Amino acid sequence: MINLETPPKFAPLIAQARHVATEIFRANSRKYDRAEHAYPRELDMLAAMIEGLSDGGALDGAGAGAVGGAGHDGRHNGRHAEPEAVRNGTNMASLLGLIELCWGDVGLMLAMPRQGLGQAAIAAVANREQLQRFGGRWAAMAITEAEAGSDSAAIRTTARLDGDAYVLNGEKIYVTSGARAELIVVWATLDRTQGRAAIKPFVVERENPGLKLERLERKLGIRASDTAAFRLDDCRIPTENLLGSPEIEARRGFGGAMQTFDNTRPLVAGMAIGVARACLERTRELLAQAGIAIDYDAPPHSQPAAACEFIAMESDWEAARLLALQAAWMADNRRPNSLQSSMAKAKAGRTGTEIALRCVALAGSVGYGEGELLEKWARDVKILDIFEGTQQIQQLIVARLLLGKTSAELK
Ligand SMILES: Cc1cc2nc3c(=O)[nH]c(=O)nc-3n(C[C@H](O)[C@H](O)[C@H](O)COP(=O)(O)OP(=O)(O)OC[C@H]3O[C@@H](n4cnc5c(N)ncnc54)[C@H](O)[C@@H]3O)c2cc1C
């Protein structure tokens, strides 16, 4: 039997995240939407809170420049190692915490100190010594390049072995928290002739003189979260900063580390679910103020079109939420979840964007104006359907998995 109740053990975590979302995120939402690139000082006060959430499992090494999931090998899942198959652990805690935080403000959540997608890669492939050096530090992730977005195998940044150092050269764009994080996990190729197997993650200290900040992007949404572009100019790093094996193994390498995203995609789905819930809640209030009551028992023809539409959006939202919960639960139980993770991200990214825009429309001119956060949420939510794999790429992954095709067979 499927139990759709939220596990009671997560109630304190959810309450804590909701408190942060209300008191700090919502309270500063508009301020940092307007002051793009200003550092949200209020988040520093969260350091202790983050530790608390982290201890509760909500924020371990996470998603798209954000919070999240345990290593694919389950190393970080061990903390909640109940033997039975109904285990709800770090992935579920992260998802539930993120939904609350993003109900508050997804941009500020992405800007939270000490978080970052880089930690997901570190957690997944670092050895014991690297975990000690890098674990718990604020780490951004730099995969994307001008010619390598969805097709990350096209990475051109190179890493050349030179004595006891690797020398990195290339350009990275769209690095979430790139100018604020302490570490950047840079993906570079050891040998461009050997394709994706030669692509490896390298940890670069942000203060490294060979890592040059080119610019911060000005964006449609999530303006509280900085997005950086870098140039790597003969950037020397110790050989011990390569994460995982230096061997170029055709069958593992890149693919193995990319599985990190099976755990982080449900978390990005959770971000969209949080923003969409904020939209739905506010729209319900605005509809009520306009005298439109939502009656779940009445047939569609007997209530206003706006109420019918609202109910349809809620059911779509619930479907997205359940898919994300399923994918996170599978990760906690060490079940292969590539299919469910991509389904969850595709569904939530699309549904979140649609709900936010429909809520703006339902609220009319009020929804479009800066007097409401609805217009901001409609801008913020879009990125959740783009980063960590776009809508189209998630659908491609789902199709490949369902049809049993390789990436070479179905592009
Ligand atoms: C605000 C922001 C933050 C980001 N943060 C990070 C970060 O921290 N680290 C990082 O490495 N990257 C980050 N990214 C980059 C992000 O992951 C990429 O933008 C994304 O993967 C898409 O790549 P692209 O922009 O090059 O688009 P492209 O890959 O050029 O795609 C353009 C369009 O074509 C579609 N498309 C591409 N290939 C196919 C195909 N085979 N079939 C069908 N359609 C296809 C895409 O879905 C998209 O609609 C961030 C981006 C943004 C905007």
C-alpha cells in the first residue's frame, strides 16, 4: 500500500524550513530581486540554521547550485540506514525542506551559503582525503560552456598534466554562485580525442589566480542568485584535486559522475513545486477576495471557470509532487531512479512554469504588477525547467530509457 502522508519524522525539519522561508526569504524577496548582484547579507544569519537543517538531512550537498542529495553510491544515505524498503532518508528530507524554502524564494535559496551543486559531485566521487578537504565547503559546479550546454560531452576546457599539477584552460559560463562559492568544480577533458570518458571534474579554489571572473549575468529571474562566467588561463591545480580516477575508462568516467544528477533532479523538481505552491496559495486568496469560492464537491459546470481552472492546476501540481517524492524515495532506497528523476523534473519544471503563468493571468493586472510576488515567481520558476537538463533533454532521457536506446541511437 502506498502511504501518501508526509513522514512524521520530517515535521520539525519542514517547520524550520517554513520559518526561514517566511521570515527571511519572503521578507527579502523583492529587495534582492531589485538589487541584482548585491550579496544577501541576511543569509549569513542562516549559517547556524543551515547547520541545523543539514544535521536533519535537509541540505546535504545538493542540487542545481542548490542543496541536496546524497552520493549515488549511498555513502551519504547511510545516516538513515533503516533496513526495510520504506526508508525515507536524506533525499526525502532534502526534497521536503527545499519545497518549503522555495515556497519562500527560490533565488535566495540558491544563494544560500555553503550550498552548491559542486558538493553533489564531491559527495559522489571524492575519495576520503578529498572529502576531508572539500566536504562541507561552498562549491559551485562549472560544466556549461558556450558550445556545451545540453550536450555536455562537447566540453572544450582542457586539463593537461604538468608534473604534480593539472593545467586548466578554457571558458565556463552560467556558474550558479560562481563568484561567491569557495570552490568551483570545473569539468574539463584530459584528451579531446577520447570523448566523454576523458571528461573529469577538477576542484579549483575560487581564489586561484588562473581562474578569472569575466562577468555576472543579468537575468529574467532568480536575481538573488549570482550566475558567473569564468575564464581559465593556465590555471594550475594540484593533481590531488581531480575528483575520481585519472584513468580514461570508456565505460565509466563521465557517465558515472553524471549519475549524481539522478539524485539532484528530484530536488530541482521540488524547487518548482515550492514556487508553484506559493503561486497557488496566493491566487486562492486573490480569488477569494474577488468572491470566487472553490468548491471541490461541485461539478465543473456549476462553478466559475476560474475555480475549475484552479482545481485542475492543483491536481497537476499534486501529480508533479508525487513524482518527485517517488524519485527521492527511490534514491533513499538505492533503487535506480534515472527514469523517475527525469520524469519528475520534466513534469515539475513544465507544471511549475504553467501554473505560475496561469496564476498571473487569473489575477489579471494585479498578478502582472510588482505589487504582488506572482509576477516575480513567474520569472523565477522558468529556470527550473532549464538548468540541470532542460525540458526537452529530460524528455529525451525518458524516451531513451523507455525505448532502451543509447544516447547515440536517440539524439
Ligand atoms: C540561471 C542559470 C544558472 C545555471 N547554473 C549552472 C551551473 O551552476 N552550472 C552549470 O554547469 N550550468 C549552469 N547553467 C547552464 C544550464 O545547465 C544550461 O543553460 C542548460 O543545460 C541548457 O544548455 P544551453 O543553455 O547551452 O542550451 P542548449 O543546449 O543550446 O539548448 C537550446 C535549446 O535546444 C534544446 N535542445 C538541445 N538539445 C536538444 C536535443 N537533443 N533534443 C531536443 N532539444 C534539444 C534545449 O532543450 C533548449 O531548449 C545555468 C543556466 C542558467 C540560465
